[in-house]
Amino acid sequence: MANQPVEISVVIPVYNEKENIETVWQELQQVLSGMGRTFEVVLVDDGSKDGSCEIIKNLAQQYAEVKGILFRRNFGQTAALAAGFQYAGGRLIIPMDADGQNDPHDIPRMIQLGEEKGYDVVSGWRHKRQDKWLRSFLSRLANSLISWISGVALHDYGCTLKVYRAEILKDVRLYGEMHRLIPIFAHWAGGTVTEMTVNHRPRHKGTSKYGLNRTFKVMIDLITAKFLSTYLAKPAYVFSFFGLFLFLFASLTLGFTVVRRLFWHGEWLSPVLFVGLGSLGLSIVLVLMGILAELIVRVYFESQNKRPYLIKEICERKP
């Protein structure tokens, strides 16, 4: 494999999944070997505390197809996937979870669909999710809202199992929970996106690492992504919109104060004026500060070619 170009790279972020890593690898090895294509599996340890990194090291020493990337501490799933994408060498890049809930047997079907129809992204859809009803309900609600805002109609943005053509990921920079929005970035860049129903299995070992607050993080990231994709080169449009809104509100408030003073003999300094202007002004300042802070963070990373993670070690078997 060392002398052949890699066709398929499977990227797996790992955080305290020592009970599942070897099982997932064995399943993957069986499925990918049966496809007759060259492949690699990139395991990214996201600062695990349960010994997952040792298992990854051992697998990387035993198998030439396994590459291990070990973080110094926990940076989150998005950073782990970003690192895996950077070091993956395959023509097709496939992220999946390390908990065993994604079924590797779906990978050949997804690749076949993408290659036959020429799609840049094939996204998994966990049609029959093995999760609690509240989590499933909030996920469906979030997916509907994301589809409406982005214009990319997918049923399941939260499914990690996807197939990407490598060139689609080349210029993608991931922060926050933005790995879930890659199909949107691909669509906005002119790529083609589709989805396929995949098998979602119940977790048998370990515990879930994600809570319901992830949905709100994704929504914030979506708003940021929409701003960056639409208004990054013309932010004055956004600022002008809020400025005009503030001007109209201030005009109405001042007009009300004048009418109240002239016809109803009220006071010039009405509490309505201060409460209205103060509340609206503060909300606008907070929104714009958030956007500016996001831009500053991105400039900091991009201008210095920095990454939002630190790698302690890259381990793989020497040829």
C-alpha cells in the first residue's frame, strides 16, 4: 500500500472509545478489503483519558493501513475531523464515528451512488435512529431549520458517515461544530450533494459524549457560516442594515416623544425613549461584536496558517 495511491481514506475521531476501536477497525478492514481498493483508516485521538491512544498506537504499528493522530488534549470532534482530513491521502474521504453505530457496510453503496451519479458529497441519513425520542425530535427540528436557511435539503446533518471527494475538502476550514455543515459549504461552492439512507445501530459499549446543547452550537455556526459565505466580502451590507433599523426605531421613538410633548404635555425625557434605544442599541452591539469576534479569530488562524488543535504525535508503521 505504501507504493500505491490511496483511493479511500476513512477518518474516525476518537474520544474515550477504547471498547469500540478494535471492533470498528476489524469491520472496516473486512468491508474495505472486499472492495478491492487501496484504503487507509485515520484514527484521531481527541485527548482520550481511557487508554484509547494506546490502542490506536498498537493498531498503527500492526497495520500499514492505519494511521494514528494523537492530540495533546481534547479539542472537540470538529478539530479531530479537520486534522484527519488534512492528513488523509485518499481520493475519497469518509468520516465516521468510533462508537460502532455507523455501519461500515453502507460505505460501498454510498461510494457507488457518488461515482455513478457524479456527486461530490453523499450524506448518510439515519432514517431509523437508535436514540431517545427527545434527541431525535430536536435533531429533526434542527435539520429542518438548517435546510431552510441553507437551501440544502438534507434530513440528517448530524450523521457523521458521509462520502466526500477530496477536492471538496481542500479549502474548507472547520471551527466550532462546522463539520456538520460541510455539505452546505460544498453546495455553496457549486458542488453536488445528495443523501442515502444508512443503517444506524444501537450503542453496545461506552457512553455517548454529546448532549442536546450541540444543536444550539450548530445553529450558531450556521448563522456564522451564512454570514461568512454571503457577506464576507461586503460586510457593510449587514452593518448598514442594522444601522438603518436602529435609525428607523430611533426616529419613531423620537417622533413619539415629540408628539407626546406637544399634544399630551408629556415630558421630553420619557422612559420609553431610554428603554427602547438602550435595549435595541445593546442588542445590536452584542450581535455585531459576535460577528467581529468571529472574523478576528479567523484572521488570526488563517493569516498565520494556524490550526485549532495541537498534535502530539503521528504514528504509523514504517515501510
